[in-house]
Amino acid sequence: MKEVVIVGGGIVGLCCAWYLIESGLKVTIVDKGTFSDGCSFGNSGMIVPSHFIPLASPGMISKGLRWMLSNGSPFYIRPRLSLELAQWLWLFYRSANKNHVLECAPLLRDMHLESREFYDQLNGRPGFNFHFENKGILMMYQSGHAEKEEVETAEMAQELGIRADKLTPSGLQILEPGIKINARGAIHYPGDAHLAPHNLMQQMILHLKQSGGEFLTETEVQSIGEDDHKNATLVIKNGDTIKSKIVVIAAGCWSGQLMQRSGFRLPMQDGKGYSMTMQRSEGMPSVPSILIEPRVAITPMGDQLRIAGTLEISGMDEKINQAKVHSIRKAASDYYPDLKIDTARSTWYGYRPCPPDGMPYIGRLNENSPVILATGHAMMGLSLAPCTGRMIRDIIIRKSVNKKNDKFDPARFA
């Protein structure tokens, strides 16, 4: 009988393990892979208190309808007959309202801020150097419509206590001297940060192993059952079973399928994203940016530069959409005309777990369940993971400082 089993070895699972091991619990992390790839390795590496608006927001409805008409757009849903997708879209539509945004914004802000502090303190500790930098993030735009939307978001950010500075083209050049930028302007969020996620993951895994964490590779969990609400049994693909007092589901995009096979409804869609990583050279930007119209992220990571983007709901389609890749490269070149992108460089892709309301699932299946959810962070897994890990620790050791919040409740759509 194991004490705590965490299903999923991405950044959320590792942060849960971090806090639980620090609290003296014995933790086993199982993953269907080898702890060497996935969204936690190939993402844009941004820590974003500025991203306090959930994916399900009023503006996403109209944008999504426009973007869905183009295969190369920032947001794309592959047409297919799927009752699960239809239900997800209905729940997304129902959630995309102003009240939902106003209720979620302070929650997401606080999670991002707590996580930023965690990374800031962790970087530089013995065994850790993942290129964490507090340079903020630029939300750059080329059109008047995008400028208007970003200014409105900046005003909301300031109401939440998040600093947001509007920059003109000349202001951009002061922040990025010597870099040619083709933009109408930008909103600079100096409280945001960035890091190299692949370095962070490798260093966290090594530390957790040295701290007594057990890692089981190529262990695919097929289903989970409860034993009278006291313990849980995990059924492995090869037919073996693992019994544990507590199970934390942090399997990212696969969490929905796993819970469905276990008899629990957890609406989730994959949000496939792509990235390319290249060696940095003269003329590359030093401040991370998000290019608003194409929704492309540009992040310096030590001696490398990563370009990432798109949200493609494709039903876990493993095919690389070349139109998407072309759009990402073109957008980067449009905004940074002198940026030399190696067109022969291989493209990485991964799946982001997207609940229909844009809020993660964090909590027990029910009051006495040994099964706890820590998944559904969409594009913000890296930025929300440390706070999620702390919340999971508090749930397990029964701290009363955090009251249950329906916005995180895994059963909110059941």
C-alpha cells in the first residue's frame, strides 16, 4: 500500500510531489512516458500574472467563430462528429460571460503571483538554474482593434493591482534597443516572468528523486477505483494494480479520458500547441512577447529562443498541421523582421488540457474520496503549477486555510 500516488509527471504533478514530500509524505509518481517530454517541456516558459482572464470569456466566442474559418488561425477546432466535443462547446458557450471572468480573475491572479514567487525563490538554489528572469512580458499588437482590446485588459489589470504600461513604438525600442520591431505598440506587464521549462523539469525530477520520490516510467493507468472511500486502486495497462491511500490525478490532457473510464465525468478537450526552439543569435529579442493578432509567444531561454503558438482542438490528432507551423513562423517574422528562423528546424507539439470554463480542476471527487484532481490548467500549467501543488498539499493534510471554491470543483459539471 502506497501513501500517495501522483498520476502524471508534468510540471503540475512534480509541484504536487514537491509540496507533499516537503510535508513528510511518501510519494510515487507514475507516468505513461519516461519523464522526458510533454507540454511541460516544450511550452513558452511564461509566468503570467497578467493572464487573469480565463479562456472562456465573452470575446473568445466572436474570435473563435472568425478563427475557425481558417486552418492557419490561432484557434482551430477540427470538424468531427463527437458528442463529447459538442457538450464541451455548449459548456464553453455557457461559461463565456462577464460574471465568470470577474469571479475568476482574482483567483487566477493570486495563483500566478504565488507561483512566480515559488520559481523566483527556487532558481539559484543548489542544483537549480533554469534561467528565471523578471523582465516582464510584452503584449504587442499591429492593429487598432487589438490595441483597444489590450488597453481594456490593461485597465482591468490595474484594477486588480497588476502594473501595466502602455508603450509606443519608440517605447518598445527603448526596452529592446537595437532590435527591429514592427508593431503599433504594446502593453508591458513588468510583473510577469519567464524561464526555461525543459531545464526546470530536469532539475526538479533530479531533486525529487534525491528527496525520496519514487518514479515509475512507462506505467499507463487505465482506470481508478475507490475502496469504500478509504483507499484507491489503480489498474495499469499491463494488468497490474497499485493500491494507495491517496491518488492525485495530474495527467494533463489524458485526465479526462482516465476519469471517464473510471466512471466520472470530467469535460476536457486537448488544446494542441506547437513550438520551435533555436539557438539565440544577434538581433533576437531579450524580453518575452506575445503577438496579439496571431497569438504567438516569443521567449528567450538562456542561450536559446522559443517560438510557440496556436490552440488546436483536434481530438488528440498526432498530425502536425503545417499551416499552423507556417503561420507561427510568419507571425514571428512579421513582428521581428530581422529574426532569422530556421525553416528546416523540427517542430515540437503537445496537448494542453482545456476544461470548458477555462478553470483548472483542483480538489477531491467528493468530500471523503481518496482521489484528488489537479489538472485542466489549459495553456497556463507552468504558471499555475506551484500554487496548485500547495493547494493539493493543503487538501491532503486537511489545512483549513483554504475554503472550497466552486470554480475549482472537479464535480462542477457532473
